[in-house]
Amino acid sequence: MSPFTQYRPFPNPRKAEYLHAPFGPGLYDLRRISTKKPVLFGIGGNCAKRMTSLLPSDKGGSGSRNNSRKRNYVARHRNDIEYRTCALRTKEEAAELERTIKRELGHLYTFNT
């Protein structure tokens, strides 16, 4: 497992800002800038692609995500959201890390993925 990256401001796709995330398996972690409160975390076999679904399509997001509450929350607070990622070798490793975070820290997050 690689270490988590430093937190970065969540990009605005309408301004062609970049999302820095693994193209392979990984985990992402979002928090509010103003409060440092954890918002949500998740995994993807292609972490960068999965993160593009964190915004609704009308706000520049893409992909599919069944939870519109998460998408709308991130869109509403995008200017106050920062993220970090962790690249992993396999999606199974990512899933194991996600389970660990959920078990040990999930209660701290706005959305316990």
C-alpha cells in the first residue's frame, strides 16, 4: 500500500481543474476544509474514474452513482471539500482498507460508505 497523498482542493471540472487520483485501484477520502470533518470515503478499481461520479452530471460529474445525497452534498460544498487518495495494488486491497476505515473510523464521517 502506498501512503495517502496530501489533501488537495476538490477540482471544479467546469474550470478544467485536475483530479489527481490513481488510474488503478485505490481509496479516496474527502473532508470539509473549514471544519476538517470527514465527509466520505470509497474505493474504485479505477479510483480516478470513480471519483468523477462524486458530482452530479449537471455539475460536471460523470459516471454512475446511486446515492444522489452524496453527489448533491459534494456539489453543494465543493468549494469547501478537499480530498486525498491512496493507490493500492488490487481492488481487494482497496476493499480491505475500506472495511478497516468503516469499522474503526466510519462513525466520524458524514456518509459512512
